Amino acid sequence: MQSDGIAENNSSDSRAAGSGAITRLNIYPNPAKTSTNLNVNIAKAGHVAINLVDVSGRQLKQLMNANVKSGEFSLTVNTAGIASGVYYVRMITNDETLNTKLVVQ
């Protein structure tokens, strides 16, 4: 689905072609009030950038920009100063981009 420039991955899962590896981004709680947690599973080691973007794709906040090992990790995101509305958490790895909807109340 595409909404105002954002191609949304509703399942929050992406499988790299032919690899059998899954990169996953889950957000909870969602909707969020004062904070939310990002649970990330990286299929293969490499560079990862995670950003909060609005529905037009404009970056509002950089949440992470680092080289990581494959595996799972979590981030807590403070949403207290963010206006109520619909946003996307965009995760960019060496191989793929995932956009997962985040609702802030």
C-alpha cells in the first residue's frame, strides 16, 4: 500500500530474496502515548538507520544510525513531545527498507 509517498509494509516483515533471512520491525504499544518500543530483528550484519517520518516521508527524528550485528535488539522511543497523528518508523538496512505505521495519541 502507498499513502502519500510512503510504501507501507503492513506485516513489518521482509525476507531478503533467496536468503531465507527475515528482517523484522515490531512496534509496541501502538498507538503510543508517551513512549513506544521498537523490537528489531536484523537478518544480516550491516548498517541500519531508523527514522521517524511523517506521512509525506519527511524525516522528523533520527532514532538510530549505526552498524549492527545480525540478531535482535530493542529501542525505546520517547513520543511525549510528538503531536498526535500517524507517522512511520522507517528502517533502512543494506538490503531493504521497511516502513511501519506508528500512531501517536
